[in-house]
Amino acid sequence: MDLRQLRYFVTVAEELHFRRAAERLHISQPSLSQQIRGLENQMGVRLFNRTKRRVQLTQAGRRFLEEARRTLAQAERAVRIAQQTSRGEIGLLSIGFVPAADYTVFPKLLPAFRRLHPGVQLVLRTISSMAQVEALRDGRIDVGFLRVPVDDKALAVESILREPLVVALPLAHPLSAIREVPLRALANERYIFFPREMAPSFYDLVVSSCHEAGFSLNVTHEAEHFQTMLGLIASGLGVALVPKSVSNLGRRGVRFRPLLPPVPHVELAMAYRRDDDSDLLRAFLSTVKDVLLADRYLVLNGPPMAAG
């Protein structure tokens, strides 16, 4: 028994007329009659009572019709799901990200992807860059948004956002009146920073930039999130260097000032396994390319800084 025979049977059951059923199926009436007889012989069950005047379903035929329709519907659903999966329209995609992605690239990227692929379930996990590399290797996430550099040949890494560092200052701080703050001006300031294990590449960039400017940071407070860091700055407890996009978080009591060149830049990148050939991942990467990588301003400069 195959699906074709089931379709033939259902059509005859609906028409209760072999000629009309054959016309619907675009086959000859003798061929259709032969297929139905073959089906009955395989099953050892009479499905139709036939006379010269009429065709009727037997009791067994009526019950078989219900199951045949369910089987055909399930087969069509299976084909549809396979086709949608092949096009990246359904499935589950696990995404790891550092907090910076949440207020830079995600507001533009995720709504665009959901519009194109409403049947895809996105699982979003906030994890550090180092943890993302391990999660990608282990297959616990499919794609990550992390800070570079990333040294793993098994991963493809594409830059998404490159942005300068700016100085975050308490509103009444003397340096807030300067148009462009020299990095050296932070030498004697109380500094608020991340623990290095939270963001090692960002941490090392800031420390090395300060060393090149001739001083070491006086770290007096640590915070694990930019929002917490800005809260401490607003309270007058210190200053910090942050990516330009952080200025758009809109924290009261904090003023952001550009640095005097040369200005250190940070990069946010997207990483995924090179050997991952899933259609869903390809669909996501295509959306990233269309929505983000096509925007050269975003890659080169980052989003505009909030006024203040």
C-alpha cells in the first residue's frame, strides 16, 4: 500500500462514481478500478459495494476512509514541515550574546528575522564571550554575538559592530565640560570597571590603552553590567570608559564625552561553527547580512551617541 493508492481510494469514496473519480485523478477508469481492486486484495477487505447503478462504501470502507484521510493529511504535513525546515522557516535557534548586542544590533535584527521567519523559536542566552566560544564548540548555542578577538579555527567570526570608546562621567564632573577628553586626564580618577573574567578582551583593551597613555587605572568599584556601572557613575563614585552605544541607554546623571584621538575601538562580532550546514542557521546569517552587514555605517562607526 502506498499514498497514491490511498488518494485513489479517498477520491472514489468522495465521488462514489469511478468515472468521475478517474476524471478528477486524470487517469483512465479501468486503471483506477484496477488500483482499487489491488488495494482491497492487499488488505483482504471489501471497501466498496459495486453494482451497475451505484457504488457504496462498506462499513469497513467508511472506517478506512477516516484513517486514510488522516494518513494523507499527516503525510502532507510531514512534507510541508520538511520544506519549511529546508527553507529555514521553522525550528529552534539558540543565540548567545553579550549585553552590548541587546541594545545595539538586536533591536534591528531580531524583529526583521521574526517577520521573515515567524515559525522559528529563538532561545536567547546572555553569556560572556569566552563562555560563548565553549558553548559553540559544544553545540549548546548555534550562533553567538561576542567581543573579538576569538581564536578558534572551528568558528567563523564576522565583525558586526565597530565603535569607539567614550568617557562616562558624573553630570557635574569638571571633565564633562571638555569637548574631547584626553585619555591621560583619567589618570587620577576613581575608575569603575568590570571584573576581567566578565569581558577579558574589553578589559585588556582599556588597560593597554591607558598604559600607552602613561598611567594605570585606579579601579575603586566593580560592576558586572553597564547599567550598574552607569548607576555608580551617576552617584558620583567614579568614571568609566564605555562603548559609544552605551550612551543610548539614557541614564540620568551621566554625561558622555568623546575621547581625544587616537581613540580605542571595540568590536562586536558574530560567530558560528564553520561545519554547521543547517538551513536555519543559513537563513539567520542571510538576515544578518541583509539587515546589519549591509549597513556600513553600523560596522564602521556604531550607532549615533545620545546627546548630553
